[in-house]
Amino acid sequence: QAAVSQPASVSANPGETVTISCSGLSSSSYVGWYQQKVPGTAPVTVISANSNRPSGIPSRFSGSKSGTTGTLTISGVQAEDEAVYYCGGYDGSTDITVTRGNGEVR
């Protein structure tokens, strides 16, 4: 899995829609998205396998992948969504990810 890249930061007002891209993925890989609110703590998975939202993650979080680019969308962003968001590319159904990029929402 090659290194991926994301925008350094994204600013938004509450209620707006935020999109974060993750480029440089393999066309055959899956993308996952991970939210880290406090530095040094374990990230929380908000999207797995391109578009799957784990239980407990608000419906305003959605994901997609087209070609070599993955996208995380937060529809109606809230103050509590302020965090660093990491993307990771992985092959097959393995839980092992390669996370190289980060995007901060503030």
C-alpha cells in the first residue's frame, strides 16, 4: 500500500457539510476513516470498507471511494466532530490497516 495524502486541515461552521479526501490509494484497496479527538489516544473507526459505518457512529458520517481516492463526508458537522481524521488503505477484509495521512477538522 503506497502512502496516501489528505488535506492538512478543513474549517467549517456547525451545520455545514465537510468532505475530506484521501488520495493515492490502490484502486483495489478498501479505505477506512478514523477519528482521534485527543492526541495520544486510540482513534475511533468512523467508516470501514469504504462506506460501512460501525454501530454507534452518527449517520452524518458517510464514506465512499472512487478509483484511487476515498472521501469522508460529514453532513451537518457539529462542534463535537472537531478532531483529526486519518484515512487508511487496506486490502481484502483484514483488520490490519496502513494509515499514513491525516486531516484535521476545526
